[in-house]
Amino acid sequence: MRAVILLSALLATPALAQNTIPPPSQNAQGDVAVTIYNGDLALVQDTRQLNIPAGRSRQEFPDVSAQIRPETVTLSGAGVGVVEQNFDFDLLSPQALMQKAVGETITLIRTNPATGAEVRERARVLAANGGVVLQIGDRIEVLRDDGLPVRVIFDRVPENLRARPTLSVTVQSEGAGRRPVTLTYLSAGLGWSADYVALFDENAGRMDVQGWITLTNNSGTPFVNANTLLVAGAPGGGNGGYQRRGGPIRQPGTETSDRERLGDFYLYPLPERTTIANRQTKQVSFLDVHATPAARAYEYRNGWLGTTEQPMSANTVLRFSSSREQGLGDALPAGTVRVYQRDARGNPQFVGESAIGHTPMGSDLGLTTGQAFDVKVRAVVERRERVNSERWRTTMRYTLTNARPQPVTVDLMQGGLWGDTRIAEESMASERRSADEALWRVLVPANGEAVVTATFDTRF
Amino acid sequence: MRRPRAILLGLSLAFGAPPAHAQSIVTSAGPDDVDVTIYRAPGRSARTPLDLQWLNGYALISETRRIAIPAGESDIRFEGVAGGILPQSAIVTGFPDGIVERNRDAYLLSANSLIDRSLGRRVHLRRTSSATGAVTEQEAVIRSGADGALVLQTPEGFEALRCTGLRETPIFAQVPAGLSARPTLSVRTRSSRAIAATVTLSYLSSGFDWQANYVANLSADGTRVDLFAWVTLASSDETSFRNADTQAVAGRLNRERVDREEREEANLQLRCWPSLRTHHIPLQSSEPPEGDSRRRNMVMNSPVAVTSVGSEDIVLTGTRIPPPETLGDLKLYRIPEPVTVAANSQKQVAFLEQNGVAVRTLYRQRLDPEEDGSTQRATRVLVTRNRTEEGLGLPLPAGRVQLFALAGGRPILLGEGSLDDRAVGEDVEIVIGEAPGVISRIEDIAWGDDWQDHVLTVTNDSPAPVRYEAEFDVVEGDILRPRARLSRRNGRPLWAVTVPANGTATLRYRLVDSDD
């Protein structure tokens, strides 16, 4: 009897007909422009056509970046003033739905496990702590306490439960009508770096370089058909571009690239609009240079009092320039340079990679791509004697071996010479590049070895 | 019905900006020709064996594919690339009119991504009655992001999937655009005409490694070894490369830390509303058991693609690798015929067989000359030089060495050591292990104000004389004055002596403190 009454009660509620489910939501983004910086930062500009009534109204902006920094949002449109902004990130889930329904009336459909017959009831949610407590008519029940199937149907979703984080803005408008409104905000989750492919022809002393912009989107939101601009730099951030000794920039350049500049930053606009999907890695070409001069060099740096138990491979260094006259002729945004060489069959093979920072045009670069199999250095502290209470004499022997069929030149460096260190004797002349470091340019014959000895007069 | 096209069209028309290009999608299922070059893990020492579950090396994979490029703009999808692809490193050549951009999506088609990517999509909800088997279907739209929830809008209102106890499942009309079953790289290109092209795709991929494995058989007199070596290649990638021209590269390459977009296998968990029931409430407790309710709330743990490395095939092949070519400053070992680099497998190819390599066995120690009263066992080292005179003279890549000798007609393992990369002409020393019968002992025998006299005694329990070498680590400021003449190695005093069969050798020395 009761069931019949409840059923009629249900029919009185606004039952939705089969064809009244609203259509699937569409991406609400308008004309999107994205400016991406290096330090996990992007500026999004989204111009949407909105129909705004006169006076005060609340406008929703779905499909903003899920990693939006809401405090950076600005909204501009003809005759539109912002009253307040809200960023709702209470996400729609069964649990949130049930908790927000406390005090509300829901519909239950019970299924008889033996016959499949369905019974509908209206119920009021009293609590949703741990389990769901319901009032059905004049009795109190725990939802599905008997384990039997029960469908729970909510009439509506509370307004602030969202499938995705949503921005809403209350605006004061002077007139009614459809007009473009521009939303601007900063977001994390988007980043870019450069990737360079360098095909090195050792015999010709030339290198072909392609540069790719690699764009990643982890913001949780796709940006559809976006006008994209990349900025080589991180505003307000960065670590001062600190580079250790032996890093890639050997001599910073002083030339200005032809590319567009804004303040201190070079700008790299993508040539056409593109859709940046969520969790996507996208690459677009920005540099293609053929036959730029390049050379291979070998470097080995020994620490103070360093004795190597075994011969150590010298570093393989690829030297080239980013200058207009003799090099790549461009400023290079930070990224990774991957170096390839052709094998005996002519197939390019990977021979190492090195990261570079933002590099001005005209710089001399030296990229350490790996260690040489055939060129090795063995450093030994031969003798260490106390001359008097103030001074020590240290004799070093460096044995350089070359198993290649061509002679090679190794830049051999001894570090740790700070203070008033003097080189008392040496078997070949060194350059003192700084108080700290002596450099010998050692020619090692083909399939042969060379020995350098030096005696240091030090305080320590 | 409103099926794939309708949704796609609706999407593209919705944008205020110029409509998305009428774009055709061409899928290339796999490579026609593939070339795999395997590089060793940068940080792994020669001593460390390959861990098939955790391969930290990488590979350069170059594929050629024959592709029909339609006129106009198209998306070319390269399916069947390695799962560990580093998309930043991809090089694509051979498109007659170049390419506009390359893309790689981290999402693969899975039960997870199907739900995760379906926000706002229209699905069919199918319910089957457990009692009668009757099937009812109704339309629904997914209204929640999949982050722990699946809320559907049905004609009757809003419902949560999997909270009812009914047999119910969403049915999708189509796979969301851009989800592939296998790792995929895609390229957007624009061609003036329809054309068939041979394109090349190269990229680096993680999840590979290789090393050399040496087997040395020591002759009866201990002066020669027969050396045999394998190149052991391993892949923990999910993609197999059939009939691949395969190479291995020795030498150390610089690698940078790069952020690699991990493949999305989000462990999606669908949660319901609180579903604690009265029979869950423990007796004599006033608090509901939180953990228990949380566990029960996870109604469905959706299946996760498990990348199990359980079924490694270990393949030995009969071909022989010729001596390596020089590639820049590296060495490239080429397997002479195409082989299959299978997913989750290890493959071994012979690359070296040198019989009668001249070797010497040494027993070696580094000693603290101030030691008093303790004994130490010497280390057995196999020494040779990588020259043709010794029967070698070819680049030796790093790897482990097993040393065997014949005893009573069968091989006995004498020890296991390792070898770093050794160029031609270098000394080769293989530490085989500790020798239980060659033992040193240092004793204090006399002392004065600033000196101490010590005796080093070495004993040999074998019926043959052995070569013994001790290097002394002299503390800075101390002077070691031996009674016998010592040479120097690595800047250290070196005592080299032959210890007679079943005999002893002694060295007396004085340590003088020069500091005062």
C-alpha cells in the first residue's frame, strides 16, 4: 500500500523524460593564447564570447587550467567590472554527492533479488558519516544494510560540485549582450625546453644541428587550438645560471640574435595554432643549421693529490660556436644537445648528450658528451716531501695513452693549486689558466703514450 | 545514433577559433625495418650483473616505415614504438614536405583511460538482472572527472556507478580520440599531394642494457688462458623488435637527467559514498573502524596493466660478432645478422674467442705498514696486457669474468672477477678473489722515540712458488726504510717477491716519523 503511495509521490516530482539529458559538455575555451616560460609557468589568455545580462551576474569559466593560480586571474571586457571571484575545487564524487544531500530527499529503487521486481521509494538522507542513514516515511534505515541491491538517484547535483575545478566570477555589467571577455591567469603544469639533434661528421669537422622545442602539458587541461608563444627564461626565478668549471659555455657570446626579444628574454612563437593535449609531449622545429664547424677535443682534470688506481678515460668534448660567422648563428634556449655520428654503414648512432643553459649568440661551447674508450690518463702522486715546516714538494706523473690510429691532443688540467703554489719543474710548459689550475696541451702519438711530470711547491 | 562523428564534429565546431583542420589519421602499425643499438647503464660497474627487472641502460631505435601520406593535413601515428621511448629524442625524416609537429600522448587505451577520458561523454548504461537475466540499457552522460568517482546523469537523475549492488557497466560508443593500445608517437604533416613515402623514425628508449661476459679457462701450468666472451643484450621493454640489425656500444656516454613523461597507468579507484553497515560495527566499540570503512569503500580497483618481467627468454645464438668499429670515441659491436630483440628477454651472442692468452697470476695486497699482529689474505689477480704479443690486442668491453680450470677432467670455477673497458695496449688486471693460502702478517719488533721496526711475513701453502706484491700506504710525513730494495708503483713503495712453495718470505722495515 505504502509503495503505491510513494510511487505516486515520485511521479509528482519532476521526472525527466528520456530525451532531456543535456548534451555532453563541450570545451568552453574560446580563443586561447598560451605563453610558456621555462620554470613550470605559463600565462594563459582566453577570450570567450559571453552573453552577459545588465547588472550583477555570476559567470562561470569551466575548462580553465586545473593548476590555475586563482589569485592571478584578471577579467576584462567592454563595460564589465568584477565584483568577486571564486575558484571551486569541490569535485563531484559519489561521496561528495551523498554528503551534500544530507537533509535532502533522494529516490531509492530496490530490486528484489529473486524476481528482479523494482520498488521505488523516496527517502531523506539524515547522515552520511561512515554509513548512510536514511529516513523512509516514518522509519530509519541504513542504506543497503541488508546488502541487497539499491539504486540511489539524486534529483540534482549541488551547484558547487564540479567535474573539474571551475572559476566563477561575479560581474557588474553596464549593458546586456554578447561580447568578448578576456580571462588572463598564470598556471603551473606547462613547461618547455629545447632539444637539439647534432649530427657530427668528424672527418669533415662539420655538424648539422636541428633544434626542437619540446612542450609538455601536465596542467590537467587541454588547450585547444592555442596560439602559443615560448619565452626563453623564467621570470623572477632561476638559479643565476650557475655553471661549474668545465660546463658547456666556454666563452659567453656578445651577439644579438635576429629573434624577437622582450626585455631580457628571447621569444619563440609557434608558427601556427596547435592543440596542446593534457599529458602530451609536443615538439616543433625551430632551428635547422647545416655544416657548422665543429671539432672534437679531449679533456682530463685531476684533483689535488689525485692518484688514479686505474687509467681513467679522458672526457670527449665537442667544441663549436653559436656565432653568426662561424657557428649556429642563433641564441640557444636551454635544453639537451644529443650528438650522433654515422657508423661504418652510414647509420647515425648516438654518441652522448649534454645539457646547455640559455646560451647567447656568439658563445664558444664545449659539450662533454662522454668519455673516450681509447684515450686514457693515469695520474700518480710520485713523491711528496716536506721541504720545511712551511712548504711541501709534490711530484706528479701523468701518463696519457692513445689507442687510436691518429694522434690526439689532450687538455690535461691539474686543479687545486690555490694559494702561492709554484710549479718548480715540469717536463713541458704549462699554461696557468687561473691561480687554481695548470693546463698542459699534450700531443699523444697514434697508438702511443706521452708522459708529463711536474713538481709543485705548495704550502699544503 | 549520435555516435563518434557527431561528438567529434560538435567538439570542433564549438571552438571560436578557426575550425580544426579536416585532418585524416594514418596509422602505421609497426616498422618494416628496424635497427637497435644498445647502450650500457651509465652508472653500473662492471662487477654488477644485469638485473633483468631493472635495466638502466638504453637503446637507440631506428625504424623505417612505408607510409601512404594523404594530400592535405594528416596525423601519422607510429604505433609499436618502444614503451620506454624518450619522445624528446625522436628524429623523424623522410616526409616530403616536412612535418608540422610531433606529439606523444602518455595515455594508452585501458580500462582506466577509457573512464578517465570520458568526462561529459554519452555512454550506455547496461544493467543485467541477477534474478532473471533481463538486460536493460539506458543512456547516460558521465558528469564527473574520474578522480575517484563516477557520477552519471541518467534520465531519472544522478546516480553513482558501482554503488548499487546491481550488475551494471557503462558501454562506450567509441574509443576516445588519440588513445592507442600500444605506445605511439604521432606526427602532424601537410602534403601537397597523396604520396607513398619511406620515413625513418629514430629515438632513444630506456629499459635496455648489455654487458660482456668472459669465460676464461686456465691452462694446467697457469700461464695461459683460453678466453671466450659473450655479448649479453637485455630488454625489459614491452615491444619486441623482429629481425633487427643490432649493435651494442661500449664506452661511457654522458647522459642528462630528463623528465620523461611516464606512461599513464593511473591507478584509478572508484569510490562510493560511505557504506558502513550495522554489522561492520564492532561490539564494545564506540568508534566506527575508519580503516575498515575505507577499505570497503574501494568498490572497484580497476585492472592495471602489469608490466611483468616474469617470462624472460634467454637466447643464445650461434653467430659471432666481428671486431668492433670505432664510432667517435666509442666502440660499436655489430651482430652480423638480423636478430629479434624480444620484449622482456636476454640474448647472448659470441664476440670473442682467443686461445692461449699469456697471463701471470699475482697475489697482491695493499698494506698499512703500521699494522701490528693482524693477518690478511692476499688477493689473486690475473695479469696480462691487451696486445697481440700476449694473444689479445682488441678492445675489451667491461664485463664479468669467470675463471675456470680443469681438475680431473672437469671444469672447476676458480673465481669470478670483472674487467672495465680496456683499450688496446692497456694493462689488464682481473681480480679473481681472495687466496686462502697466501697470508701476510706484520709484527712490531723494536721501537725508539720516532721510529718503529716491523717485519712483514708472507706464507704460501701451495706446492708451487707464487708471485707476491705488497704496496704500502705510508702516512704523509712518515718515511719507510726497508732492509731490502723496494720499487715504487702508483707513488707507493712496492715489495715484489717470489714466495717459495710451501714457504715464507719476510721483509723488515723501519718507519720513521719525520714530522718533528
